[in-house]
Amino acid sequence: MYWLTCSLPLLQQYLQTLWQGRTTSVRCPIGVSRWQEHLELLVAAPGSSVSRTLLLARADTSTIPHPVPLDCAGLLLLGTGQQRGRASGFVRLPTTPLAPLHGIRLVGPGMPMLPLHQELASGLSPWLLAPLQSAATRWSRTIGALGQEAWQRLVRLRYGIIGVGRSGSQLAQALARLGVARLTLIDPDQVELHNLGEMAGVTTADLGQPKVEALATALQAATGQTLEVVPVSTSITRLHALHAVQACDFLVSCVAIPSPAMTS
């Protein structure tokens, strides 16, 4: 596995230089870390005294630009035009044949890991990433209220919601519309007729379906963004659900509490 690791503020600095300048590429000094069959490119700050560099480039195609400087240990290509919002890359070292870059690790809130799915045989097939500039416009009012740093920290976390009935489904919908990209939904129940009046995102077509799966489909259709939803159709007391919440950064319980009349 080949990964590119960079702190979030440093990546933002390089991206700002790339997008606001007249150049189509920026050289980033990098270090290399190896363990077993893994290789990690560690992005350093500008001016660092390291010999290897990564070429951060923008282009309107997903194919590898030619020629790539021979002294570059790798490439991260960011799409423009019709390829806007897409990213792809590869690693090239003296002891390593040309190989696809599998993903990006961002050192920052939520510690997000962005996979890059590629097939070198047919050119680099880019991973769809929400465009930075369109995101800033889409959520400009929320960003204006919270601040860029606070908003980014919120949306990069993985949220787990236990119970997706009336309150849980509305919370999931609000988080998705806020720009949150990763949700885990946990509920063992199916959609019943009485859920249609108050549960967000479900219709008569969802009757009999697991609540978490029906809500996941509705959220992905409504937000129009790359939303990763993990539906867990089982009780939080089950081992599968406990494993799922271990991957979450923030948990919210929206489980209904039976009234005394219901339990008597």
C-alpha cells in the first residue's frame, strides 16, 4: 500500500498556492517511510532540507502528464474543468516500480483517510472528491457563522446515530445537509406505517425495509454529495454494532425511552 500523509493546514497552504497562482504545478518536499510492504510519502513544509519532492499538479485530464520530472518521487493530480473535484496519483522511487497512490492521510481533526482508486492499465481512474471551491460556496453561510476551521473539523468527523426514528432521522438529515460526509446509522427496526408521519426521508415504498437502509438511500439522494453511510440494522447491544461505533468520533443516542404507561 502506498499512502501520502500531510497535515491539513500544510495541504491547504499548498492548494492555495496552486489554485491562486499562475502555475499549474507545485513541488512539495517529502520524506519516505517504509514498513513491511507499506510505503508512506510524508509531505514537509516548503523549504525543508529533503532531497525528494512530490509534484502537486492540476489538469483537465485524469491521465499522467508527460513528462513528469525525473527527480519527482510521486505525483498528485487534481482535476480541473470536467475533471474538477477529482484526484489521482502515483509513486515512483528508484527501488519501487511505477505504482498507484492508494490514498491520502490528513493529519487533523477526524484524521480523514481519502482513498484513491486507480487502474494504471487504462490510465489513472480518479477518486471523486467534493470540489473545494464549490464546497466553500455551498456551505458559505454555515462557514461564515462557525468559521472555516470549526466547520471543517465538524464535517470531517464520523458521526454515529443510535436510533433513527423521528429524532435520529432528522438529526442525520441535518448533519448531511451541514456537509458531514461520514455517518453510521444503527437501528434494528423496520419502517412501519406509523413511522411515515414523523420519520424523515421515508415513504410508503420503504415499508418493511430496515430503517437504516431506507434512510441511507434517502440521504444520499437528497444531499447530492459523496456521502458515506454505514447502515447497521441491529441493536446497539450486538457485537456488530459495537464494532461499528468504535470507528465513530461522535455518538448520539436517539433511542426512544418507553413511558411508564407503556412499561406497566
